[in-house]
Amino acid sequence: MGIGLSVGLAHWLQADSPSITNNLRPRELALLNYLLFLMIAVIVPAHNEEAYIEACLISIAKAAKCPHLPDEQVCIVVILDNCSDRTGPIAAAFGVQILECQARNVGVARALGAHWALAAGARWLAFTDADSEVAPDWLSRQLCLNVDAVCGTVQVRDWTLHGEEVQRKFEAVYEDREGHRHVHGANLGLTADAYQTCGGFEPLATGEDVALVRRLEEGGLSIAWTAATRVTTSARLQFRAPAGFGAALLAHHSGMSNSSKVVPTAT
């Protein structure tokens, strides 16, 4: 039985056939409850992202409607981390779940969103950033890989602020291919079990994604290192993570060419 049919049947049983559900054995009732609460969560930390959040949420909404996605609820969670601009009102207009914190710490924000999603019954946690846009098949491609975690690549939306020389340096060392070893919080997904097994995100201002993936590897969990789950991100100069993707791009302006300085990696 497909997931969509199973979920539909579960809801019909609960709403229209209470006499049937009352006679279910414990294991059958547990399965019914599981089917009722299947959910995919997309978690987006945001600190003063009024310039980008609308495009980000539009892209996620499209990905949530992908015809190849299982018939499950997709819940979008935006964590407003010490926002003082219009990020909150813009996100609220999309009807997403909004959480707030004052940490100014991406690790704390991601963990807060994951905690809420797990409590709500999410089986899959997908993470991106507020200055990024996901492809329409982003979620469906993550799920079809049938692994514990998915690490995807990113492509830059506009190189104008950095120039052609920085673009050439970046593209010379960045591996946008299957089997790459890049880790991006803007393009990451994992099962609820995997997240809980590795202990979740640490309260790190930068590198929280790399630390999490490293623990997944140490725990022997299966990881897909893929370029199939596409995400486009900004190349802004006023980036949020002190040693994240924006800092890696800026490093090329100083003539740094070591690949470990280009993007965070799991090695």
C-alpha cells in the first residue's frame, strides 16, 4: 500500500469509523497513529532576511507541491532569530509555522526548529537558508535516495558582488557533482531518527552543519553526497555565519585558494 493511500485510509478510519479503530490491536493502532502524523518539515533559520525570505518561501512552497512527493503534509518552519526587520510579517503571510529566539546563533535556531518539528511528528527534516531558493523537486529527490541523510551542493545566484575572478576561483575547486564532500546548511536533509541519534545541532554560530554531519559519519549512518538536490544561494558580502559560505567566497578576494577555505566540508 502506497503512503498516500495509507494516509488517506488512516484519516478515514479515524474520522468515519471509530468502531473500527476502537477494536484495533495495540500494534495496529500504533501504525494508524504513525500514518496519521507522517510529516516532512522544512526548517529555515532567519536573521533580518526581508530581502530574501519571500523568494525562499515561494520556492519551498513549490517543492512541497512536487507531484513526485509522497502524499504527506509538508510543514515549513521559519525561526526568527533576533529579527528587527520585516522578515516576520513577510513569512507570516505564507501561513508558515513561526518560532522566535534571540540567540543570533544559527545552530540554536536550527535546533529550535528541529525540536518543534520532531514534537509535531516529522519523519524527515530538510534544512535550507533564508537567502536561498530550492528547486521544485528538492524534497522529492531527497526522499527518493532512501538514506539517513542527504548533503547537497549549492550554486550562486549572482556573482556581480564578487566578480568573474572570484567566480573562476570558486568554480575551479568546488565539486558540484555526485560524490562531492561539501556540507551546506542550505541544502541538508535527514531522517528524524538520524537527527536524534547524532544529537542534533550544537549551539554553534558557524559550522553547526559540518559538526552534525561529522557525527552522522562517526555513527555509521548512510549519507548521500549528491548534486541532484539543487539549491541556489546568494553571494552577499554581509553574510551571517562568521566562517560559512559567504566567508569562504570572500576568502578568494584575498587570494586564498585552498579548497578547505572555499566551503565547509565534512573532512
